[in-house]
Amino acid sequence: MAGLLKQEYAGMREALCPDPDRPPVDIDAMADYEAHKTPPQQVFDNLYYIGMDNIGAWALTTSEGIILLDAMMMNNYEQTVVDGLKTLGLDPADIEYIVISHAHNDHFGGAAFLQKRYGAKVVMAEADWEHIKVWPQMGPDAPLPEKDIAITDGDTLTLGDTTIRFVVTPGHTPGTLSPLVPLKDGDERHLAAYWGGASIGFLEPDGLRQYIASTERFADIDSETDVELSNHPWADGTMLKLDALDARQPGEPHPFVTGHDGVKKWLSVMRGCAEALLEDKLAAE
């Protein structure tokens, strides 16, 4: 596990920490399904990964349907969300809620289509229901979903036997949502800390200060958190951990379970990059 986490943290630092030579994001390349496709996979008894190797979405199954965590981009949601669920033996018509972590179209891009097709309700923080109207979209514009449910800090969402709790973690956007998600692995129960907005390079100093404060608060929000999740695989080592999960033998630890200290360490890596970037930006003023 230590070696796995070392690789994860190195990938995070490479993606997040200040690097003046890093090229700008190529949106078309980022959204290219064929270049970034990865097989959908069951990760916990009630959680499935249905994203690509660079953008993530997760399906949380409950006794009364599916809660979808993020909705991918408009030009790949069909292959990732719809086809991915079907490949796993799940029915996309069972999606009852779509939780959008933040108002950027690499995560809400498929929401309006899924909302219209399946009648799923879209959930987003109150602040980001406003932010979504004004933030310039990356690449082709995705249609905005209809406003269904506006979340404030501490709200919960219950579907059947499952309740998730929302923490508003501003910084990446004004209303970034970071839900606490209950997970099952046989007889074991875990609680995932789903960090809703990872990247920081575009943020101004005030946004970076918010981001830093949010990582500190989220790290201590619940002492039961022991799984780290994100909507970008580079931010939580998803691809590394999926490989380890494939090789897991009966009785071995679950590679996604890092313990509460692991969750805190993970958030401290992101915080350290944000602090370094803030220092650079203040020095350049």
C-alpha cells in the first residue's frame, strides 16, 4: 500500500504543483473517449467506476436506484455513463439523482441529457447553480441542466438504504460539493471523502485561499472517512488502485481504503500544492 500511495501522491504533485513549463490543457484531447477509455469496473459492493482514465464518474447503487456522482462531458457521457452502466449489468434508467460536484462542463456535460432521458434529478450546490450560468465552458458548450435540487453545507440526500452528506468546499468553484459517501465491502463499512474539485492552476489568490481552507476543513469533517475519491483519476490514484483491485486476493486489504490518516495525508498533498501556487502568484503581483 505504501508504494501505491507514493505513486499516487507523485502523480498528484505532477498534475497540481506549480510548473511554468506545463502546457495548457488541450480540451479536445482531454475529452477524446477513444484515447482515454477504460473499462467500467465495480470498486465496492455498492460503487462502480464509469469514467475514463482522466475524468471520473461513479455510480452509487442503493435499494431504490442509482446516485450518479458527476456526469462526464457531453461528447462522452453516452459511452461512459450509459454504456458503462449497461456493461456492468446496471440500468441507466435507474439513475434517480445526478450529483454534480461543481459547475464545469467536464463534469456536468451529460447531466441535461440524462435528466431529460431518464427523469433523474440534478443536485448541485446553490452557489454553483448560479456559477454554471457565467463560467466560460471548456470546449463545445454543453446544455445546462434544469435546476432541481440546490444544496447547502450539511444537507443530506437519502435514496433507499443510503444517505450521503454534503460538504460545500469552495475554492475550485464557489459551490464545489464534496460528499461523504457510505460504502460496502462485504461485511465491512467505509466512508468515502469525495473531493469535488481538484485542479488549481486557473485560480486567483482568493480562490486559492478558499481552496486551502476547504482542504483543512474537509480533512477533519468526519473521523470515519477512510476512502479517498475524486472525479479526476490523477487526483486519487484511481487507475493505480483499479489495477491493484484486479490483483486483490481474498482477505487482502482493499486498495481504495487508506484509513483516516491516509485521507488527511491525501488532502495535505493537495493543500501543499495550493500553498506553493499561492506563494508564486503573490510573488508575481
